[in-house]
Amino acid sequence: MEKFEKPQIICHIEKSVNYSLFDAKWIPCSTKFVVMGSRPRGSGIIQIYEVSSGELNLIKDIERSQPIKCGTFKASSLRDRYLATGDFQGKLNIYNLEDPSIPIYSVCAHKEIINSIDGVAGQSIGCGAPEIVTGSRDGGVKVWDPRLKGRPVAVMEPKEGETRRDCWAVTFGNSYNSEERIVAAGYDNGDIKMFDLKAMALLWESNLKNGVCSIEFDRKDIPMNKLVATTLESKFYLFDLKTQHPKKGFSYLTEKAHNSTVWLVRHLPQNREIFVTCGGGGNLCLWKYNYPEKRKIVDTDGIDQGVVGNLTLLQNITVSSQPVSSLDWSPDKQGLAVCTAFDQCLRVIITTKLNTF
């Protein structure tokens, strides 16, 4: 009986395509999603699909000059639903998908490929500016406001002469009022850095000893609560961000999963304690975080120190023979997700029983 009480991860629709898939995102307030990638001839592609009666219908097929690595709707209002993308040449483009032939905003953001992009919408969460953060192979992390043409509002990069590390992952968090905003970034050497955009200062840094493939706060629009970072060699880290100790930093737990690179973490929009990790073996693991009885204790020096909880593995399933390169939960329908993998397949998956947690 227990087997059926657990959430089940069901592959609802599977579709093969004839190009390399890098990212997929649901279009908010719709049954459509976009996929981004690279055609064999080296050009970029954006396709829009609609889920209808258990079928996938291709709505639009847009070709771009450069392969597209990543995209986000998070910096746009729910009314506009503009797609921001990062490409192999370091360009940041924003598209109105009603007429995607020409970007409504375009800037040469970096000298090399944009590996990761994230947005925070400002008006749709009720506070702050609409902003986009990009992380690139050139070592730079930059924050953009689409209302300002051609120049970033913040730049976090090594000084002249310092080693430039490949930035693999960026994310926004702590955006609970109009002033506060934090960017977290993960690098190929295991560095993880948290930048406070209000103070324009480095808030915290650590090294996880393995390249950081993905990083995400459990929620963008609340005071910092938790952060998950995934790495090469099958480990991920969960940090409790409620209490920062002056010497020990944030309390954390580490989990070994997938027996391969943990490519990705994505928190469920409807429940921040549930998240999925995606592995190099084409498998998905669904986790639930359990809080400790007390979230902080006082150490021997009388200083507050955070206490981390534990994790329950709710379900795991192999969906592909190749690494899962992206996954996006539907913001509107709990348990619905789209994922892409290096086997050139896109999949719509359904996870059951999530409302019981």
C-alpha cells in the first residue's frame, strides 16, 4: 500500500526533436511552454508548444543566429510574459512571443556564453524593479534592468589580474520589499557567492569543492529561508539561511544522490519544502525538507547558530538515458512539469499527491 501513498512521477507526453535542447520554461497563465536550444547547423531555436488533450501541438518555431542556452519569464509581468534569453555569444535578448521576430531588448551582456539566467519581476511580486541576472563563462555576474538600455545596474566580476572562474549558475532571492535583493552565484571550481545588491557587497561565500551546476532559493519573494546548490559528483547542499554565524556561516546539510552529476534543482512553486533534483543518469529525485524543532541555538560563545533539518526522499524515477538538462514546474498547475534531456527529447511529466504534503 505504501508504494501508492507516495507521490508518483508519471511521464505524460514524450516528444523527440531534431536539435539539442538546453532549456524549457512554462509560459505563465497558459498551457504552453517554450523550449530553447541549438540546431545541428549551429543556429539557435525557440519553439512554443501547447499541451492539449494529451498531445503536444507546435505553435511557433523561431530561428535565431546563435544557439540559446537559457531563458526566463521571471522578470516580466504576468500580462506581458516576455521571454529573456542568454545565448552562446553572450547576448541577452528579450522577446515578446506574440511577435518574436525581433527582440524588444538586446544587449551584448558578456564576452562569452551566458550559462545561466534568472529574473525577478518587481511589479508582479509587488515590489522592486524588474531585473535579470546573467552568469557567464567570462566569470562575470551582471544584473540588468530592461528599462535601462545597454548597461547593467550591477556587475560582480573578478578584478584585473584575478583568475576568472566560469559562472555556471545564478539566482535571485530575498526580494521581499522594494530595497532588498540578493544574487547567489555558483562557479566551476565550487565557489558559491552571495551578493547583497542593496549594500553592493559580498554577503557570504563558501567553496563546495565541486563545480556548482545549479543554485536556487526556495522562494524569491520572501526573506531568505533556504538555498539549495547542486554539484558535480552526485552531491547537493541545502543551506538554512535564517541565521548567519559570524565564523561558521550558515548551517547546512549535504546529500549524495543520483550517483552522477546533479545538474539541477527546482523547488515546487506551490510548496517551498518540496524540490526536485535532476541527475546525469537521466533520473529525477523528489525531496521534502523537514524543519528541526528549533531553527537556532546559542553556541558556547553566546552567539546564535542555525540548525538545519533533514530530507525525505519522496520518489525517484529515471526518465531518460541521458542527463536531464532542464526542468520547469508549471506555476499554475501543481505537479505539472516540462523537462528536456540530452537525448533530444522533451517530456511533460505529472507528479501526483503533492497536495497531501
